Amino acid sequence: MALRYHNKVAIVTGGSKGIGRGIVKVFVENGAKVVFCARGAAAGEALEAELNKTGPGSSKFVPCDISKEEDIKRLIAVTVERYGQIDCLVNNAGWHPPHKPTDETSAEEFRELLNLNLISYFLASKYALPHLRQRQGNIINVSSLVASIGQKDAAPYVATKGAIISMTKAMAVDESRYKVRVNCISPGNVMTPLWEDLAGQTPDAAAAIKEGENSQLIGRMGTEAESGLAALFLAADATFCTGIDLLLSGGAELNYGFKSQIQP
């Protein structure tokens, strides 16, 4: 089977686990040279070693805290020094804090989340764009289904993810003159370590996971591999798409459900 991203150079933030890991794996499996970053060195180095054994593409792990501008600059610089080009930037790194009502959320907590989930995407794009323009490459921003449908006790998180979709559309307009495409993926429930951690904070983790599975029309959660394939589609195949928000949701946003929170 032909490699769909052979010899392309991609950067994936937050690539050592979860959706990011799925994207890194699929890109490497399709011949790409992938530079990925995360804060945890052990998981990143282990994934790099695993993927470089199997190929056919290759991977390079770079320790990076994407909430710090200097780390983002270094990530871009390392990639260009190593490969001389950037064809795709996948902004994926971010965090979903434990659910908390608005009344109990501080302004500082909101600011920190904005910096991590949103401003990091802006800065990575800013520093990668001069190189992406040379290659007529593309940016893929990972948002969330809850940006469109809302989520209980998660106003700051939902706000950051909604802003990502809006920024995607604005950058798609700006970068069209350079033939750089900018698109977005909005996952619903995808089984990742973060999802498991959040379930573990509930009284019954198994019940929480089952509820998560039942939220999709197709009766299961998405996988890391499916997330990777969605990103590969946008990077390699969707050459007439820019400014779109691809829902990776299993139909979770469709149909009526039991949603009333009004207490009798």
C-alpha cells in the first residue's frame, strides 16, 4: 500500500500519549518524519524508540513545555535544523481540568488554561508558519466536540476549545494567500489516559466509562488510531479543505437525550 505522507515532516505537540500518540503513530506508519514533544521525557523517549524500530517513517522526541514560548521556539528550530522543512503542524497538547463549577473557578486558573490550551496553539503556528508557507503545508488544530455542544462544570475548558475553532477559521483566511491550509479536529469521547484519569476521579470509574461509551450513536468510544487517521486525512488527502472543523464524535452530538439538570 502506498505511503500517504512519505518524507513529509510533521510536528505534533503533546505526542507521547492519547490522541497525540495516535497521530504520531499513523504519520510514521505512512512514511512521515515526525518531531513530537511532551513534558514527560520517559514516555516520549519510549515511543520514539518503538516507532523508529518499526518505521517506515521516523520519529524524534523533543522535551517541551508548550506553555513556555521559548520551548515552542526551540521545538520549531530543532525540526528545521534536523530536516530543513515543515509540512504539517499538529497542535494537540492541552489539558482538561477536573470538572468544577464557575463559582469555584479562579481567574488565575482560567488564565493558565488559556495559556496552555489556546495561546500555545497560536505561538506554535506563528513560529511554524514561515516554514509551512515555503512548503504550502498545513496546520491541524485539535479542539473538542464540547466546543460546539457545551459541557457541565467546564466553562474555561469549553471556552479554550471554542476559541481554537474560531482561530482555525481566521488563520485559514489569512494563510490562504500562501496556500497553507488550516483545519481543525473536534474529538468527542476518545479512550485516552486523560479520559481514564477523569473517570478515576468519579465515584465509579467503570460506570463513568460505560456512560462515555453510551454517549455515541455507535455505542463505543473512539480510538487513538482513529484520531491519527482523521489527522492524516486532513494533512494528506483533504487538499480542498481549509477552515473546517472535522467532528470525530461517533454521532455524540445527534439526537435527543436525557439532559435536564433541573432538580424537582
